[in-house]
Amino acid sequence: MGKKVIVVGAGVAGLASAIRLQHAGYEVDLYEKEATPGGKMNRLEMDGYRFDLGPSLVMMPDIYRELFQLCGRDPDDYIPMEKLDPMYRVYFSNDPSHPIDVSSNLVDWTRTLESFSQEDAAGFLSYLSVIYKGYNVAMENIIQRPFRKKSDFYNLSMLKKGMNMKVSGSADQFIGNYIKDERLKQIISFQTLYIGISPIKSPSFYTMIPMIQFLYGIWFIKGGMYTMAAAMERLFQELGGTVHYNAPVDEILIEHQQAIGVRVDGNAIPADYVVCNADFPYAMKHLVQDKQAKGKYTDRKIDSMKYSCSCMVLYLGMNRKYETIDHIHNFVFDENLEKNMHDIFEGNKLTKASFYVYIASKMDPSLAPAGKDGLYIMMPVSNVATSNYEWNEETIADYRSYLLNTLKSIKGFETIEDDIVTETCMTPLDFESKFNAYNGAAFGLLPTMLQSSHLRPQSKAKDCSNLYFTGSSTHPGAGVPIVLMSAKIAAQELISDDQGILFGY
């Protein structure tokens, strides 16, 4: 039997790390505080309706598939996918009768751009060319590799490659260099919110997110995103791994700055290595109790770091099908993006906002009772620490009214409030309590320049041997494909230390 590895948390990165290590010959036990796998990629079941709890957009499908291929499996047997085109529909709240369909078919999308102006069409193609080059540099030299020491990043080779990326300023400013129409700018730049940061403040580096969508598309997994979580659990168990549910880890046990196991329900469970998928700030504050092992990540340091926004999500079971709504992914934009972002990240209660509507049952009718749809409505909001207002019944009711009243102005949603037969919601307080998301920040640490790449917490613990971290608050960051890469880095770092293998970083 191989060496023993304990993985803390069955979120996406925890499951993926466990699979990689079990496949590599280690004996892996996974401990999860909830009763089901997936973390934020979980499922909510309510009166015959089934909702994805958190993530909903499948980007970079090859990264999803690669995990199964690594283990000699056909991904289609686990996560059958279908490409969506158009990818989604965008409505503007000041002109809801003229929505815009956003396509990854560049012929169709070019025609849409030309309907705005030839200048914007040409600008978009220039943006794609520039950001594609930067994306390749980032994928090869930053996103898929660890940074153990400063010289891994600060060296002549990296400097030359960084200069070739040609991205500077904020995401909004960078897009503005190529696109002049404010609606098109918003359609492209808003996607930094997928990783919890405002496009007004986000490094332009992250404008690769919309490029990835336009070049590689958006996909839907049959059964919704939870299918991926359940499939990873299945694969892990097929490989011989063991999952312990309803088993919260209370402490990562450390002796002489070396991880030696975990404590669960008062019992010490030994291991040769520990991989922690609990949110990094939470883990350093609560699970790593040895002061020397914390290193620079003291409680004070954790409190001083910057955190992403959070979300409020409504899950609505409806008494009918929304047949006149053509797409499963729909975005409703307030025309004043800058004010919306300012209010979110300054903690102001929102009076107007942009939000997202996901109707997975349009693609997979089994996700709702016959003849019915389930609606998932998500609005970015302040995290708990930033918020200047209380999350109480009044706040939830105000936001619910805003979302439903705004949707009533869109053709097809006019009767939405009367159509609801069952509902629940999730707030930043729920992200904090259910997922141990520090400050209720749904996407972990804010991906600013000072909290990205080599300056973000790394997989290998700096001040404790045999301890590794993975997930959205560690390098390379948030978003399902990115945390899958985080898991790959964590597994490779552990194997490298254990076996002396160099992975060609």
C-alpha cells in the first residue's frame, strides 16, 4: 500500500487532488464536513426541483475531461456535455426589448458586432489577437505552475515573457482600448465577476476570460454542474479512495513544522501528507493552529487581506415552462456598471444592479417536475466584511423584489412572481457558514495584482512540510477550470517532494 494522504474537503479541488493522488498510487482518505460531494459545486433539491448550488457555466471543457482521461476513462461516460450556441442572452434593464445574443460562432458574432459598428468589430478582433497571445504566455508560464521561491517568478526569462503579454491597466480600460460601445464593453468586461473582482479594478490580465468563451465556447453537462462533482466522487471511489462524509476536520496536526495528520471529532488520524481544500484563509486561521507553521499568514495577516465579492442566489421552482425564453444562461445588465461595481465593493446596499438567470431545466427537463422549470437567479453583492448593511429578512425581501420586478419588464418573465410555487435563497452568510468561505467571499481571496500568481498563497506550505493547499484562494485562483488546475499543481507538488520528480516547471 502506498503512503497515506488525507485530503480535507470534497470541493472541486479536493476531489480532483484526491483522484490524482489515488491514481498515482497513494492511499487517499477524503474528509468532508457536509453529507455530499462538491462544496460550492453542490445540488439543492426542493419539491422535485434540482438546482446547481453555485457554479453553472462550463468553460474550458478539456480541463474537465482531462481528469478522467488521466485515469484511463472516457469522460463521456461520466460528464456528457453539449456545446451551447448562442452561449447566452444579454438584456439591458433600460432597454429590455432589444436583447443581444452572444455567440462563440465568430461568423455570427462578427455580424452582431457589425450591427453596432465596423470599428467595434475590428476592435474586437484586435482584442482577441492581443489577449490570445497573452493567454498562451500565462497558460505556459503562470497558471499551470507553482512558485516556490521568488526566483521562479523574478527572472529574465519571465520578464521577457511578461513583456510579450502586452496587457496593462484595468480590465475595463483594456477592453475600452478596442471597443467603444458601452453595451459591448460591458458584455465583455463584466466576466471578471466570474472570479469575484470588479472589471473596473481587475487587472487586464483577466480579460482572457471572455476570450476563452469566444474561442472555446460554453458547454452544458447533462444533469447540471453537480454531475461533475458526483462523477469525481465516483471515479475516486472506483480507484479505491475512501470518502468520509459528515466528518469535519477540526485541526491539521503538526509536529516540528511537519503535518502528521488531522483531528476529527476528537480523534487523531495519522497521515504521511495532508492536502487542504478548505478555504485557505479559514484553514490558516482555524485548522493550522501551530504558530510557526502559519508563517506569515498570521490571524492579523489573514484579516488584512482583500476578499472577493459574494452572491445572493434565489432558487425558484416555477409552475410552468418558460418556453419563450430561448437560452439557459441570461444576463440582465444595469446600464451604470461603474456605480454597480462601486456599491458592491464599497459595501453599499444595492438599489440597482446587474444579475444572472440560469434555467438548467431547459436543457435537461429531469431537473424539474414535468412541464415545469426551475430558475436560479444570482446577483453579485458585497462580502460580509465589506457590507455596510445587515443580512436580514428585510434585505433579502428588498433584493428579491428588485430582481423579480426587473425581470417582469422582460418579455417572457412578466408573470414570474405569480409563477413561483417553491423557493429558497442563499446569502453571503450561508457561503460563510456552509462552506467556511472567509467573510462569505464566494470566490475566495480577491485576485488583485498583489494577490495573484507568485503573490497568492501557493500549494506547498512555506513553513510546514508535508502540507499542501488547493482551491480558489490559492494560486492560480477561482473558477472551476482554474481550481482543477490548482488541484493538479497540488498533486504534482506533493509527488515531487515525495519522489523527487521534476515536472518540468
